[in-house]
Amino acid sequence: MNKYLTNLSKIALGALAITAVACSQNNNSATAPVKNDSTAVNSPVTGKEKIVFVNSDSLSEKYVYFKDIKAKLEAKAKKAQNDLQAKGQAFQREVAEAEQKLGTMSASERQATEERLARKQQELAQLNQNASSSLAQDEATEFNTMYNTITDYLKKHAEEKGYQFVLTYSKTNPAVIYADPKLDVTKEVVAALNKEYAAKKGTDKK
């Protein structure tokens, strides 16, 4: 089960490594149409570029939604691990007690005890498998939702700015070998995503 804790960042970065493509509404214009974007902050991009990129390493580090998902999944994994550990320790105690009584048991009692303990061992193994499957499903669902949130925003943002392509860049998954820093829109994207997420959290609490 620990593999689900150690693979959280890899899963997120793997999702973000998929290229998000957004076509401009007006490809024939030499200067991209720029709408007022209250969620954006100052960016080195001039507005003429048709291809920009988002640093997925920075995005996963600074996007509050990602941090919340990571904390939520880690808490679930820790709880499941603690529950299984408690059940496992109880089973071990039960086995130890049965071993101490083997000398006083009849053949039929010994057989019944062995069968009962074997069933409990199988149940524990099934619980562990179910918990692992549940955590994997939770991770897939949470990160898929986050990825959709990011790509939906990037498509909207690209249309507003006139970008034809929004690429991702990551040192751990360098699909792009080099990217001009002037084309980096990560800062404004993170700021906008965090603003949208904060508003959503505020609405959900009401």
C-alpha cells in the first residue's frame, strides 16, 4: 500500500505531461486577441506568441488543489494501513494463543482451529487487496478530475489569449527539450487556477 503514497507526484505529473492543445478562434490574426482576465498576473508573454508552455513541476508544487488531493489521499492510505495493521496484529495474537493450546486440543479441535485461522488469513489478504484497489481508484478519480479542471481552464485561457498550442514542460518528463522562458505562462495559470479553486471551495462550504 505504500506504493500509492510514493507514486502520488508521479501520477499527477504523468497526467499533466499529456499535451493540452487549444486552437485559437482567430488563427489569421498577426496579433492574438487579448481579453481582460482578472485572474491573470503579469507574464513575460507579449501576446504575439502562438505557442506557450506550462511547467508541470511548478504547477504540481504550487497548485493548492493538487496539495489538497495529495493530503486527502495520504490520509486515506494512512487510515487504511492503520486499520489493516491493527487487524493483522490481532490475528497474530490469535495464532499465538492457538499455538499454545495445540497440545491440549483434540484432532478435531485442531483441525477446526486451523481452518478458522486459514479463513481469517484469507480475509485479511482480501481486505488488503480491496483497500489497495480502493486507493488506486480514488487516486485515478481525483487526479482525472484535477486534470480536467486544468485542461478546461487552459483551453479557455488559450482562446482568450490567441494561443494555438499550450504545451507542458517537466524536468522529470522532458517531452520538450528546451523552452524559451518568455513563453512560460505557468505563473498566471497557477494564479488563475488557485483563484478558481478557492472560489469553488468557498461555494462548497456554503
